[in-house]
Amino acid sequence: MNELRIPLSLLSPSIDVDALGFADTSELPALEEPLGQARALEALDFGLNIKSHGFNIYASGPIGTGKWGIIHKRVQHVAIPMPTPRDWCYVHNFLEPSSPVCLSFASGKGREFKQAISHVIQSLQRDLPLAFESQKYMDARAKITEEQEGKKGNLFQVMSQEAQTRGFGFKENPVGFTMVPMRRGKPLRPKDREALTDSEKNTIEEEGKRLEGKIREFQAQVHALDHEAEHALLEMDRQVVRAAMLNRFAVLRDHHQHLPEALEYLQKVEEDIVSNYKEFLPREESKMAILGWDARNHKPNLTRYEVNLLIEHTQETGAPIIDEPHPTYGNLIGKIERKSQMGVVYTDLTEIKAGSSLRASGGFLLVNVLDLLRQPFAWDALKRVIKTRSVNIEDPGEYIGFSTTGLKPQPIPVDIKIILFGPPYIFSVLQAHEPDFPKLFKVKADFDIDIPRESSQEQLYARFIAQLCREEKLPSFGVDAVGEILRYSLRLAERRDRLSLRMSWVSDLVRESAFWAKREGRSLVSKSHVEMALDKKRHRTNLLEEKVQDAIQEGTLMVDLDGETVGQVNGLSVHQLGDYSFGRPCRITARTFVGNEGVIDIQREAELAGEIHSKGVMTLAGFLGGKFAKFQPFALSATLTFEQTYSEVEGDSAAVAELVAIVSSLANIPVHQSLAVTGSINQLGEIQPIGGVNEKIEGFFESCQKRGLSGKQGVLIPAKNICNLALNREVVEAAASKEFSIFGVNTFEEALELLTGVPAGEMTMDGQYPPESIFGRVVNRLTEMAKSAEESGKNRPLKSSESSKH
């Protein structure tokens, strides 16, 4: 038994702080490279620098490895020397107003263009009304009007003479021109017309018809004169507008002569202003009856001349780095917002907003893959950006094929490097089930969770702590405090020979330790402050653990910690609560009886067992059959259960305990309740390693400590888990004073003998086990059960169908 007891030196890793070679972290230089992530850094450098299409990056690693911080610093290093991307604007499309045009400018020049256009429009709003109110303009307009009226007067005079010659009067009235027969200079009255002869009447009628044709010609000439005057006035107005715009637009064209798209847009703006110059002039003072709306307070809508500066970069800033914390479709691609006025919802080009994929063009976009996949349409939209190398801002309804009326801006080309980061299983799922993923994310940066424990790595760990203290202005850590941090890291790694790379968790412990040191007014963090931080953190999160231990102490959860019982074993389980886990003992019982049903897992029958647990039970059944049923029938029925468990049991770490309970019941040999056991087992009886070994030992120790340590209590663990031990000081001290024991076992026989105090038994040359050994008793019991089953079968009355066969 003593030879299986684990030495004290192996129960918890020791840190030689003297070998670290410093007094406190203020003496250490900063850490230049991220700790222990050489593989991931190599992949990042490759992915960030290769320019070929599809070489986007998936940063894979569990939570707490510091992926985001490492990636962000690496991306900054690459982005700073890169060229600053161009600015992008949306402007009005005068040929197709629903499809705004995109214009590109050198970094910093987009705002200049926007301000220049705005200045031109504002100045025209100010200067055009003055130009049209000037005396020179009024005189020119009056001259054109007078010339037109003079020509119309001459035509009227000629027409009047023609009518007079034909015996008619010609005059203008509100509805047009009329002619009236005349006699001796006076209009012919109806009664005088009756007195005329037929010949005179015919003459008047014929002359009237000829005169009507002349009047039509006269009216056409008058309309032509009106049109000519209107055209002259309009052309004069346009000349005034062109003169007002000439110098302004000449300067704009000169500044953007190297941009054909901008020059084309400026030409369209000029043409539109000339065609719609009246929108720059004051409106007539008239009121509309609709809802009492006053036109005098209404400003003309000149939104089409505005420039929507969608993306702006300052010069010499390098490539953009965009971290998208909420990757919805709108936040990634962009959106078209809407306004409401008098109950009417509308939009225009100024309501187009850029998304992060456009803001990251020419640089890098960082997205958490879990956040991305939770958002409707976001993943497909991001794929389309990568495939088409462009961003098409549209309503989500358009994206899913639901036609909506509104703006459809032109797509903007992008050159973007996307970095997704998330857990490894998401990478595997996307590789297997998303056909486009391997084509679009060709680089995997795999972040490790631990590194070998070497003196050089311990030095780097200390430098990491020193760097964090400097960056966040924390007090320096003494060498003993650094040693305790290293011990915590070994515990996180669950290996005495490896240091954890969950640097986020380590950083939090550094911060919390510094907090408690400052709370005590200390300028140097010591080992006691690190221990205090760990204790305080545990106290904040272990409420459920205390409730469970209290229930065990008061007997609500029935666990025996002394005495001996047949078919009953203390197993160990682990409960995971976020970043905190704890172990607890649980009673495992077995009952055996004659039958042919084999091992019945009550948890599985009640659908409270996971797949791995069910596999473990079937494996131990295989061990039993191979061990004891080679030469005789296996007439056994056995039931197994975790007592007082009402949720799913998963994992095979209780397989050894379950097998001991069955064998104890068969051999009718009691099991020491002062011991607990954990471990998986294979069909050959070899005990396999399990997880959570530290939590399980500490959980059973706490239960024993609350009841009172007797010196007989202890835990059996797989010998292959010895390298995972990093137990707390209370357990180590109890082991040192022989109040608590921890054993490492390799085979089922070793565990069985420790738990019962009876030899398991070795098979003799004749294939038998010693009768007083555990296996000898099991064989005898199984033989008896087989005979009982056989006799029961012989004595079973035959059914009518069976008797007829004899």
C-alpha cells in the first residue's frame, strides 16, 4: 500500500524562486514577442503579408489565450508602413437618380472635394438672386420684353388694317382675338345684318373666312414672338448663371483634372444647375392649403448637390484596422437610413452609411466568428464581399430577393484582409460543411494553450508580468509573487511540466494581486497578495460548492467517509461553473443477482447518462466477461447507479469505482468508505487518466476535513495523472502529516486491493484463483449463479407450444 502512495514532492510543483535571478519585476526588460505562440505568429506573418486572394486568416484557440491582443499588435506592426487607402464618396447620379455614383479621392482629399462643392452651392444660393435682381439684368430683360411687345404691336397694326380693308373690325379680348363686320365705321348690329341683301351677306361671309386665315397666321406669328422672347430670356438667364459659375467650377476642374470621374460629375452638376437655376432663386410668397404649409418657409431641396463622404482617411496613417464587435449585416456592409417628414418616409444619398468592411478597405477587419455566425445574413454577406472584392450597400430585403423601392448605390471596390478568431471546433465545422470556407480562409493561426516548463520560459513569463505592470501602471511583483503566478500557471495547464498560455487569466490574477497589494498600501506585490487574490476569487465564485459541501456535512447528500460497506464506493465528479470548477464525492452503488441481463446502467435507462459514460459502463462489462466468463456462462445481472444525482452524468472517470462496486457486491467484500477513487478503465483492466484530478482530490479532502481527518482517508487516482497534480497547500500539508493519502494506481487489481484491504488474487497454473481472494470469491459466486440459472431453466414449466414438440 505504501509503495502506491504518491511522494509529497509529486503532489504539487515546486518553484525555485532563487533560480529566477531577480528580486522584483522592475529589474526585467519588457517582453518583445508574445509568449510561446511561435506557430501562430508564423502563420499570422504569412497571412498578413501575402497579397493573393483568399488568404484570409482564421485564428483558432480556446478562450483566454490572448488571441485578440496578440493579433491586434501584430496587425498594427504590419499596417503602419502600408499606404493609406483612398477616400470614397457617393454623389448624385443625374442620369439614374436611384443609383448614386461612387467617387474615389486620395486620402484626405475627399473632404476637400465635399467642402468645395458645398462652398460653390452656398455661394450660388447667395449670388444668383443678387445677379437676377441687378439693374443690368433688369434693363436687359426689359429690352427683350419691349422688343417683343413692339413686334407684336406692328403685327397687330397690320392685321387691323387688313381687317379694316375687308370691312371688319379687329380687336383683342381676354380670351383671344375677335373680328366684327363694320358699316360706316361702326360694328354691324344683328338687326342691320338682317336688312342686308343676300349678295352682301355672302360677301361678308367670304371676306370673314379669308380674314380668319389671316388671323390664324397672325396668332402663329404672335406665339412665335412669345416663344422667341421666352427663349431669349431663358438664354439670358442661363448666361447669367454660367457667368456666375464660370470661375468657381474652373477652379474645381483644375484641382481634379487627373480624376475623369470627378470631372464628369462636375460637368453634370453645371448642366443641372443651369437647367434648374430657379431653385436657387426666392420663391413667390404664396401659401399652400395643404395642412397650412407655408411655402415661404420652405427651402429648395438641393440635396442632390451634396457629397456623402462615406470613407475618410487622414494622410500618412497607414492601413486601417477595424475591430467589429457587433457584426450585424448593417454594421458589416453598411445601411441606407431613412427620414420622415409630414408622415412620409424617404431617403437620399446622404443617408448611405458605410459598414466596417468598407471602412477596413485597404487594411484589416477583425471579427469574432461566433458573433458573426449568430447574425442573420452576415456570414453570406461577408463571403460575397470577399468573392466580389466589392461592397454593395443595399437593404437586407434586396439581399434576400425581396424587392424594395429606394436607393441602389453603385458597388465600391475593396481590398481587405479579414481575420476571424474563434474556437477550434468552429473551424472544423466550417471546413467540413461550408464549401466556400477553405477557399476564402486559407490561413489558420493555431494558438497553443501551454508550453514546456523550462527556465527560459519561466524568465519570459516573469518578463510578461513586468511588461503588464508597466503598461497598466501596477506595482512591481516580488520574485516570490512571480513564483506563485508560475505555480498558478502550472495548475491551469494541469501539468507540472508545462506552463499555461491562457494569458488572459494569468493577467487577471496579476491585476487582482496588484489590487490587494495597493489596498494594503504596498508598493511591491508579494506571494501573500497572490494567494489572497486566488482565495478572494474562489470565494466570489464557490457559493454552490459550499452549499454542496454543507449538504454532505449535514447528511442531506448521503456520502459515507468512514466504515466499510459492500457494493458501495465513493466516486468523484467535477462541476464546471464558467471559469471555476470544483470536485465532490458521490455515492456509487451496485447490486448483483442471478439473471442474464448483464450490467444495467440505471442512469442510461433513465436517460440521464451521456454517451461517454455509457461507453465506460459497457467497457467494464467487457472486462468482467473477459475476466470471469471464459469457461462458463455469465449468468449475471447487475445494476449500477449514482445515488442522488438528478441530472445527466457524463464521462467515464467513474468506471473504476463502478467496477469496484460490482466486484465488491459479487465477492461480498466491503469497501473502505474512507477512500475515494477516480479513473477510467479499459477492457484489459488498465487504469486510464482522467481530467479534473486536482479538483476531485480537493473536493473529497474538503468533505473529509469538515467531518474530521482520521488519517485513513485518501484518494486513488490513475498513476498516469501524477504529472497533472498541482494540489493546494492544505492538501499537501495534510498528506505530509499523514492525515490524508493520495495513491497512484495502474491496474484495477491495485485499486481493488487498496479499497478493500483484501488481495485481488492471481490465477494459478490450473486457471483458478485462490478461494479467499476477491477474484476467487467472485468466481465462486458466479458459478453458483450459473447453477441457479441452469436449475431455474430446468424447473421452468413448459408452455403448450414447447410440450407439443416433445
